[in-house]
Amino acid sequence: MLADVTGTADHVLRNRAVWDQWASSYAGPGLRNWSAAEPTWGIWGIPEAQAGLLPSGLEGADSIELGCGTGYVSAWLARRGARPVALDNSPGQLTTARELQERFGLRFPLLHANAERAPFADASFDLAISEYGASIWCDPYAWIPEAARLLRPGGQLIFLVNSVLMMLTIPDEDGLPATGQLLRPYFGMHRFEWPDDDSVEFHLGHGDMIRLLRRCGLEVEDLLELRPGPDATASHPLATIEWARQWPCEEVWKARKA
């Protein structure tokens, strides 16, 4: 199923094209994550037992993954008793997700749709979740109000993103890790475009994010600043282990709808 893209913002179409090009390189990591006995999070593969990202009591919960990629987060949720629905902007990524569903015999709805305009009724879900999906590839001023609309009262929004500090210190050149210097302004953080590809990311400062969540009727419950273990290896060269052990490379927001 594909949501209507009439009037879709340019970043949605640009990111769709880029992720279709990248999709084949994520098939292997997707298989490893589907095969994992326990969830691990972010580029450092931090175990769920350490990160504490997932809520308890998932049995029977209706969940939606916003920007599911290969679908492994929804697979983890399904194995914990949730009833997941997963959507993604990239047909290429969804092809891999469907292949992995067949391989593991674990099926849940997969939709080709834009998380900024999700094709679901109000108050349809108990949990909305995103790990490097809509959380960085969609405009927060569009996808977070949409996530809030989809949640039932008491429902929870959980999303993992690059840390604000890392976004201020990572060079523009692809493949270079975060530095010890501030390279761009904090005030006005929003849209990021990189010179080496046509993708568009979005990152907000902490104050702007808190105000946005509150305007959407979401109360911030926690902000987890993830720290990898001393022997961790990153799946992407965003930061060295020495950097990530001193400063947060990734952060997880948890908010609940009133």
C-alpha cells in the first residue's frame, strides 16, 4: 500500500530515491538483526538490557514503526506479543523486509507510506517507535504531530536519533567521524543536507524538541543518552569509540500522550 504523495515535500521523494539505492547494503544487517535473540540498538549495537529502550507489557499492544527499514524492530516487538504495523518510504527496504518475513515465518503488515502522512485513523496505536527511521529522515514538525495523532491516550512515543552534540561536531565530508570541535551552530538546527549524497536529515536542539513534543500533547518521560561499552564496534563511522565513550553519540526520547 502506498500513501498519497500529492504535494509531498521534496525531502520525502529525495530520501525515497536514496534509500532505494542503499537498500541492498542493508539486507545483511537486517538479517543479523532479525536473527538476534535480543534487541540491540543504534550504531554501537547496545543491548536492550543496557539501553532499556522498550517498554514492558507489550503483550497485545498495537504498535507502529515509523520508517521500519528491514523491519527488525517490529519483528522484535512481535516476538514480545505486540501487534505491529510497519511503514517505510523506500520500496527497496520493504522488499528486504518482506523477504525476511518469509524467511523467519513472522508476518505483520508492511506499508509503503510516508510517516508524515500515515494512512491510519486517529488513536489507532499504543506505541509508536522509530530507530533512525522517521526520527531523522522526516521533518519533526510533520512526523511528530502525526505520531501523536496516531497514539491513543496513554500511548508512548519512543525514538532513537543521533545526539545533538554529535550533529554539532561531525564534519560535512562523508566517512569522517565526529570531532572535538563545534562545527556548526546549535541555534536553528533543523534541516541537514550533505554534499556527498542527495539525502536530507532533520535534527532539533533539545529545547526545540521538548517544546514540539509538548505542543503535540506529549509529555517527555525520559531522554536516554546511550554509551557503548569499551569494546563496542560501530556499524557506521559516525564517531570513534573514544569519542562515544566521552560524549553521547545517540539519544533516545520517550514521551507519552496525555
